[in-house]
Amino acid sequence: MTPLVLLDYTSVLIFALTGALVASRAQLDIVGFAFLACLTALGGGTVRDLLLDREVLWIANPTYLGVATGAAVLVFFTAHLLESRYRAILWLDAAALSVAVAAGSGIAQSNGASIPVVLVMGVTTGCLGGLMRDVVANEVPLLLKQGEPYATCALAGAGAFLVADAAGMLPGRSALIGAILTFVLRGGTIAFGWQIPVYKGRPPRT
């Protein structure tokens, strides 16, 4: 198993856990758990593969569906043990975002994509699954919360991957650097409330 495939599996597992935890907050049945887990885990990778004209990961290898569904079943029977499911969602989502950004950037780069496309694919793989999860669950998407640098963290991680790759590092190490930077930035947002400037409207000039 190559490092990039391992990263894809890891991001699918962790994102599936977040989707299932969101399902537990919405008090869905076990099918709802599985649906939301699979949507979250595979949404970003599916869009990435379609845009890169690759065979979609879970169609090429249905094991990804099994991993996501297994995570959903696990959470269905254990979610009640967590004191704060929302806090768990935030930290698991940060971990999944970090791994998915690294996987998306690495896969795009291995496909011969240009620098802008690698950046976009890193952000797409990391952000779209969580966005789909929150929209379907009728929650304010983490991606769009005011002042939270969610996509910015993903973009920084993808950029770090490219810098490390340009420096001649092996793909696995470049992906690790991108994942670490993404997690540090996103973790700082959760732990310390780091924010970025937001647009503030001004009255029109008369």
C-alpha cells in the first residue's frame, strides 16, 4: 500500500467518524449514520477523482465504503459514551482535514497536475466532504463559519506539500509536512480561537 493510498484510507476513516457523530447529534437511525458517514468520508475524494478524470476511489475499491460503514456502526453503539460530541467532531474533523489535504495534493501531483490544480485538489479533498455533511445535517458548515480559517488551513497545507516537494522530498514526507501544518493551524483555531479578518460592509458614499 503506497503512502498516498494509506492517507486516503485514513482520511476516509476519520471523516466517517465525524459524519456518524453528526448523525448521533441529529438522532438518526443506523442507515442515516451510514449514509452521513459515507457522504462525509467519500464526498471530497469523489469530486477530486471526477475532476482529475481518475476512477472514483470507492468504485475502484469498494473497501472504502466498508471502512466508512464500519466507522458508522462503531459510532452508533458508542457515541453515548462521549461527554461532548461536538468537541470530538471538531478535533476529528481537524485530523481528517489534515490527512485529506495531504492525500488530495499528493494524488493530484502524482497525476501530473499543475501547481494551481494541486492546491485546488488539496482543498477540495479536505473540505467538500465536511461541507456536504453539515449541509445535509442542517448545520452551519465549519467551512463557512465567520472568521474561522478552515479552507485557509487546507490551502496552507497544500502549499506546504508543494514547497516540500519542490525541495526534493519524497512524496510521503511532503504529504506528512502538509498534514502537520494543516493540523497545527486548524488545531490552533479550535484551541485558541485563531481567526482571519472578515468583510465588514460600509455605508455607500453619497
